[in-house]
Amino acid sequence: MIHEVDEALRRLVRDDALRGTDVEVAFEAPTKDWAARRNAPTVNVYLYDIREDLRRRQRGLLNEYENGQVTARRLPPRHIKLSYLVTAWTQRSEDEHRLLSELLVGFLRHESLPTALLTGSLDELKLPVPMTVALPPPEDRAFADVWSALGGELKPSLDVVVSAPVDAGRVLPAGPPVREGLHLAVGGDHVAHRPAAVRRRP
């Protein structure tokens, strides 16, 4: 699923936000060594955090039908938040700011990943894949900490968060359909139990 989101973001950057440019898109960690090897204008889309989107967790089971009958029940999909640090790398800071501006406008045009960009399991689930950009980070996560972990200098960046649905794959078989009423055995005699008529008091 993660690689499918990566590919959707790559196409969103190259074919939408930065259409008509020759900017490269990379997913490697933007460390000092990576920056030193870069020799062309590049947009780096670095996945730095993976956690479940608890606000979208559903309860209960989903029925699967065949010929109008329930044949199995499965757990509803979970949504996983994939947080990306999006940065622009060129020779001049002015060019980086221009690229970030175009990226910001391009991402803001979409509240979710376009369905035309979804492949594999994301396409099979037929569910929206929500996306947010430039929202304040949670209190337990700061961008400065991400840059410190990468060993690089702080750069302007966009925080893009994709909430991707994942099929847990757990399926519970359903029992055969009920075709007769309930029968009770009393003293060896089988007595059919039928709902009694409800009397209304005068």
C-alpha cells in the first residue's frame, strides 16, 4: 500500500503540480550525503511517519453477499496515516520557494488522491484516500526533530499526510441461512415454537 501511495504522489507532483517541468522526484531520506550527490532540481518526498488514523476506525463487521445471502463477514478497512516531508532542492533558495509555492497550490487542489492515480489495493477498495497539506503537526512531533534525526539543516518544507485504507484481510465465515422456525423439545415431544399474538388491553 505504501508504494502505491508513493507512486500516486509522484504522478501528482510531476503530472499536476509541476506539469511541464523537468524536476526530478525522489523518496530517499534528504541527508547531507544525499544532498551532496544531487545534481538537478529535485523535489524530495520523504516518508517520515506511519501510524493509524484512529479517527477513521470503524466498528463492527461488513457483510459479503452472494445471490442475496450473507456468505462471510470481514473487518472494515483500517486507515493508515502516511506523513511526508516535501522539500525542494535547487541551486538558489528563490527557485526552491517557487517550487514549494507551486507544490502547495497543486496539493491544495485535492482533498484526496485523485482516483485516476490509484493503483493496486487502493484501486480495488474503491474508497477515497484523504490527503491534507500544511496542517500543524501533532504535539508529539516537530519538524525540527525530523531534521535533527536526518543530520541535515532545517529547510522550508510542506507536510503532506495521506490517510490510506488498508484491508486487514480477516474474513469470518457466515453460517448457513435459517430456513425453519425455532423448535423446542419438551418431554420428548417436539413442539414448534411460534411467536404468540400480542393481546392489547382494552
